[in-house]
Amino acid sequence: MSRAPSLSGPLPGPFHPRLEAASTAKDWADWAGVLSPRKLDATGREYFAIRNQAALIDISPMRKYRIEGPEAERVLNRVVTRDVAKIAPGRVGYALWCDEDGMAIDDGTIFRLGPERFRLCCQERMLTWLIDAAEGLDAAVSDETEALAALALQGPTSFSVLEAAGLQVSSLRPFDLAEPEPGLLVSRTGFTGDLGYELWIATEHALALWDRLIEAGRVFGILPAGMEALDMARIEAGFPMTGFDFQSIHAAERPSRGRTPFELGLGRHVDFAKGHFNGRRALLALKEEPPKRRLVTLDIDGSRAASGALLYRRGMFGRWREVGHVTSALWSPTAKRNVAFAEIEGEAEGADLFAEIYLFKEGKWERRMARARPGPRAAFRPDRARATPPARR
Amino acid sequence: MAERLKAAVIGAGVNGLVAAAALARGGCEVTVIERGAAPGGMMALGLFARGPHPAALEALGLKPGALGPAIPTVALCPSGRHVLVEGAEARFADGSAHPGAERWRVLSRRLDRFAAALAPLLTGAPPPMRLRAEGLPGLLRFALRLRLLGARDMRELLRIGLSNAADLAADALPEGPLAGLLAFDSVLGSRAGPMAPGTVVPLLLRRAPLRRMEGLAARLAAASEGKGARLRLGAGAARILFEDDRAHGVLLDDGERVEADLVLSSLGAAQTLALAGPALFDIEAQRRIGAIRAQGAAARVDLDFAAPPRLPGLDPAHHGARLVLAPSVQAVEPAYDPVKYGRLPALPVMEGRIDGARLSLTVQCVPHDAPRDRIVAATLAALETVAPGLGGEVRHAGALSPADIEAMTGAPGGHWHHGEIALDQFLTLRPANGMARHAMGPPGLFLCGAGAHPGGDVTGLPGLNGARAALEAMR
């Protein structure tokens, strides 16, 4: 059954019966047209499941595109800035892509299912873009968002959960993918920076997979989680998000909202040697200029998350001068640090910055100027995320 | 001494030949690659030319006077009272005064002044999307010319500039063959009716005197060769070659490689993209090129008679003139309407001339793939309105639909201008946004055909502008 965009609001996704049953909070949001839980019960509890146990998160609303054919690799290389040839079959690679002016459209992951078979997963709708990219090339593009359900199983016990469910994935290294059972694809990927897996299955088998994982995970503390907990984890892990930390140029009304990979700190994913790709000529010119702005991670004094804060530095005669703003912020419960993604003017990099944080204290707003220092890209980066085989817990 | 730059020009139509001459004059070693056995491209199918433009002739080293005498137009009328038009002068073909003559003169002179004000926009790069220093002098020159028109004329140009030819005719002329001629010239070669917005623009581009087409292609080719261009006839371009994201030459159908630092294509943008391979272009550019409206609506028809055909009211002395059958604005617009739905009109409009026992015509308002016999039948039906019984005297009839013309010449959609001349495909937006300054995709590749700025007809200006842009980029 297709889920056409509806005027009546977001529609239930493939796991909805289970999410509905698990939801005590009844806190629903619209994620790409699909009814998705902000939280099922309490965000804090779900977040700690990601960090200390295992969390099961429905990521089916991600857009999933299949690109297949003798020239599928060329199609993707035409779109993304990295060299897709370097993703071996059975591997997953991060990629971002730009418009003709070198401004980021979206980022996502490319699954190389075979020499001529790829899957692209991302947030933005890219079907017509990919179809146009394939014009004149021998490859077929299809949207499998509706046909494919996806679950993220993230957290230190996630490997044990899969093992208990009878899925043999011990040899999977980070960014590997495998098909432990026909029709079930498992990749060691995720948006939490921790040990974790993503599972991809035809929509009609979605509920059975959910039940199987919940059953197997009971002893390992598995908990369904919502979007808020996932968002906390990804900020800690240092993963910028389209629509929050930068705006897709395709979605932006204001051309000035466009950001280059260099400005986003993703310049290492731009491969000028691989031949032409969308925006290459513009990026080649932009590479020579110092970026006008930078997406950075900050470590901010205090424990109040600096969501939406404007950033200042001391100017002439001690006046505050605005030099940027926070795009995502979080008091990291695991790192015990007040972290944020922020966009700052290029020349403000390395300067002493202050975040203007507003606090609502029993009916009254108070302002605090909190010192903001450059932070590591990832506030939380455990070794267990990379150990192969993963530890059993 | 630095080695001479090598340039390859694809297509030896008027624009390819002018581009080649301008490149040769700019110091390049130029090879023109033409698939056909003779130079000229679409010129072989045209009957009349208003060009090339003096600036293009200068690049070829030709004088405007060398092109032969200008010819008059006879606007045919079913009543037999045809109207003879020579530039701004109009009178009945029998020599008597036409009641609309004065109004025709006033309108013609005004359009001439407007065309002169627009001229700086045509012979150089179009105004830039974002105003930068290099675009400023051209824009200022245009603004000054506009202002020098005087308040009244300037206001009038701004009023009619975006308007349509039917309204202009209704304001300025009595309905009839003169108004029909104006409407006809506003849509000739286009897929549009005179009520379409923007149809005044083609009128402003068509102020130069008319001449017969034949012999012109050979003369232009000879002049281009005289400037140092090398013509390779019967050599089709199979692919445009690139190295390190730069144009590097052209691969011919027979496998030969023509090395070049600059490649100029007088083909349509879509055809050029196909020769270069879409993977070298950004997806946005490919989308815009795919959206260019280029579907021809003009067919060529040749009718052979046993003896020179006689049209009632037409003096055989005017057989060499351009004959236009578009008896009124109210005849041109309905002729266009069915084309929108892929149907032939009952009475198409046309221009033509009589050479001995042959009547050659360009028939306007023909759907892209209309069957040839139906084109002939509709043409004869229209001709019967001015010459009853003419159809019965035809010994042999031949027609080329826009689809045939496309197959013969490679012109996109068989379109005269390689793309509609309309407000959304003009100046900065011609052939498409981001390509108006002739550069297209990888460095070293340029457009120089009718689809490029400023557009079609036999002006040679896209070729000249394309060559200038290419030379500038190498500086």
C-alpha cells in the first residue's frame, strides 16, 4: 500500500502498531509524512537505553533509493562529492551532495549491495534529482522508501541482542553490511556514534522483525526509542543534521542559506580527482577562498543547553559583536559537557566566544553570557563502537 | 612565440561560419566540422534572409552592399488587392495609394528606432543576472540609448516590448494584409500565435532588408575560408572530447580526432550536451537544457507547375518578391491555434516566391510531425483563397515537415531559431539560465548557434558573440 502525502496529516508507518502500543507519552511528530514518536515514554530513559543498553528506533521515514545498472556507480559519482568507486561491495559509505553552486543539498549513506547495485539513504526527497542524474547513463533509479522498513538497533548491547535473535553478525566491521537471512539486510551503521546496527527488511515482514528483536533483547534491556533520544545521541556523536545544522539548498527560500562542504567541515569528503560531479567547478573555485563561515562544535560553560543561542565576541571598547549562532545544543549526560553545533563567521574561529543563553526561571527570563570554547567534533566516541567482534554484554 | 590556439567549430551554418571567421581573425587555427555535403545548414531550406548582421559581415570581411539587392514583400489579399511593401513604404500592388500607408510608415519608423535602441544588447553579451563590473558598460550603453529615444518613445517601447504583435497591429494599423504581414513576421519560424506575449520582440529583431537566400551560404563559406577557417564537409561530429575537465577537441564519425583548445558548437544546447556526454554537466544545467522549448512549426513546400503560376492581381514582375499569405491578424491567430493540439490548421499562413514554374513556400503553423501530403493539401487550400483553381494546376508537390527539417539539418525540433524566441528564452535566459554567455559546462566549450544569444534567423550574431566569448575566456 502506498503512503501518498496526505492533507490529513502524517500517516502510520510500518511499525506503527507496535509504536502505538509502546507509547505511553502519545507524543507524535511528522517525520517526512510518517507518524513518528518524539518519545514513546520518557526521552531520558530512551537516551540512556541508547548509551547503556540497546534502543530500537524506527527509521523507516528515511528516504531510500535504489540505483542499479552497469553505470550505477557513475550515476552516484555524478551526484555525490566523494568517490563512490572507493566503496567496496558489502560496504557502506558516508556521502554528501551539492547543487551547481557547490551548496549542500543533503548527506546520507550509500550502501553498495553489489558491484552494480546501490542504495542511497537520506533525509531529503531525491527521486527526481537521481532520475535526472541517471539520464543518458545505463542505470535505473527507484524509490524504495515505501517498500522497505528500517530499524536502528543502537547501544552497547545491540550485538548481543542480534546474536540472541539468531542473527550472525559478529564479523561485521563498522560500515560493513551483510544479509544474515534472505531478505534481511543488516549494516553496522547508525546515527548514535556507539555500537549499533541498522536492519532493512520488506515492509510486510516489519512487525515480525520488531517482535523478534524485542523478545531477544528483553534480557539486554532493549527499549523502543523516539526521535528526541536519537537527536541527543547524534549531537553527542558529532553528526550534523540537514535542516538543523545546515539547510538543504533545495529547501531554502533564501539562496544565502546555502553552505559548502568546506563551511560544514566536510571538505575531506570532496574528491576533486574523481572527475566531474555536481557543483565540482564551483567548489574548485570556492576551495581557494577562506570559508565565510564554519560549522563548529563548541564546549559551553554551565549546564544549560545553548539551543538557538546567538554567539558573540568582544569587539571594540568591550562591545559585544555577533559572530554566529548555535544550530543544535545539548547537555551531554554521558560526556558531562555542554555541547553544541554552531555556525560562526570564518574570522571568529579560534576567538573567545560567548553564547547568549536565556533561562526561564519561574516566570522570568534571565540572560547569561556563557563562555564557548572549541570542542571535539564528537563529545562521545567510545572504543566499543569500533571493536570487531563487538563485546558481548 | 606562443603556439596558435586551435578552435573547432561544429556546424557550418551561418553562425558556425561567422564564428569561425571571428575566431580566425582572433588568431585561432579554426576547423569547421560540417556533417552535410555543403555548408549552410538550414539556410538551404530558407527562402529569404535579412542578414547577416553588419557586425557579422564585418567579421567575414564582407560589405553589406555585396549581398545583392533588397527585395520587396507583397502581402496577398483574397480580394486581389495585394499590398506591395518596401521597408516603410506600402502601396497597392497596382501602384495606387494604400489607405494605411501613412500609419505603416509611422509604425515602421518607430520599430526601426526601437530596434536601434536594442542593438547594443544583441551584438554583445546579454545583461548579467547579477550585476558585476564587466556587465556594466553594455548595460549603461543600452540605458543611454533607451533614454535618447525620448520620453514618448521610451514609454512606448516599454509598453509594447513585453506585449504581443496582435495588440500592436490593432493599435497601429487597419485590419487587413498589412496588419497580417506584421502578425506573420512576429511568429515566422516560431511555435506561437501573434497574441502570445513577447511576439513584439521578433519584430524588433527583423528590421533589416530582405534578400534572397540562395548563394548566400556559399558566399559566407568562401568568406570564412578567406579569413583562414578550414572547412571539413561531410565530417560529422561523433563526440566532443575533454581532458582534465577542459574541451580538448572533437572526435569525428570516421574516428579521426580534431584537436582543439576551444570547441564551439552551433548545434542546439541539448545536441551539444549529448555530444559532450551529460555526465560532464551539472544536473541543473541538464534540466534547464531539457526544458528548452524548441519545436518547429514551419514547413517547406515546393509546388511545380507546367508554366509560371498566375495569381490574380499579382503582376509577374513581382514574382521574385516575397509573397506573404496572411490576409489579416484574424487569419494568423486561428492558423496557430490547432498547432497547440498537434493539428494542422485548415488555412495555414505562409511566405513564398515564384521562380519560373515553381512556387516555393515556407508554411507556418505546421505541427512537428504533420504528414507531408496533409501539409500540401492545407497549403493548397490556403492558396486557393487568393488563386482559385491553383491546386488543379500543380504537377508535382513536395513538402518537408519540421520533423523532416530536423532530420535533415539537426536543428532542434526543426525549429528555425533552435528554440522559441520568447521572453523566457531571451537575453539572459537564452538558451537557458546560466548559459547566456555562451560558456556551457566544462571550460573551453561554447555555444555559438541560433539557440544562443541573441537568437535565430540569418544574423550570424550568435556565432559572432560565441566566438567573442570564447576568445575572451582564453585571454
